[in-house]
Amino acid sequence: MLVHNIRTCSEKLSERLNITKKDAEKFLKATLDVIAESVIEDPVREGISFRGYFTIIPYTRQSYMVVNPVTHKYMKVPKQRALRIRYGERITQNLNPPSI
């Protein structure tokens, strides 16, 4: 399994745009920061959409009760904000290519 991180993605980006790896990494980090800030700043918003690629949708997980495996006592897990990612057409087509 190939795992991409910021460094490997910025290397590919630098090759495609014909820029230095350092500039590509700065650009990628800045882009990711803007995306993260946009999702966090406005919780009411319906998310961020990159048409054809993906949509990031914030939502709230409700609180619930679980059993502590060590003490066997009930404990409450507080509600939390989380993110859903809905894949767009371009990613879906690449994940599931049409059969011949």
C-alpha cells in the first residue's frame, strides 16, 4: 500500500508544475491550512466542495454511553464534531473503473 504524505505529494506537485520541491511543499501546506480553517471556522456551513473531486462536510456526533472495558462501569462519551468526505465523480470513476 502506497501512503502519501505532504512530502511525497509536494514532490509530485513540483514535477507537474515545474517548481522547486520547497515551493510545492509551501503551496500544499498553505492550501491544506486554508481548507482546515474554512471547515473549522464556520460549523453551520454545509462544507467545502471541490466539484468533481470531493466535499468535506462537518457534522456533530451525538453523545452516547459505553462500558469501560477495565472497570465495567458506564461512561458517557461527549458529543464531538467530526468530518465526512463525500467523493466526487473524478475520484469515484478512478476507484471503480468501468468494466469492459
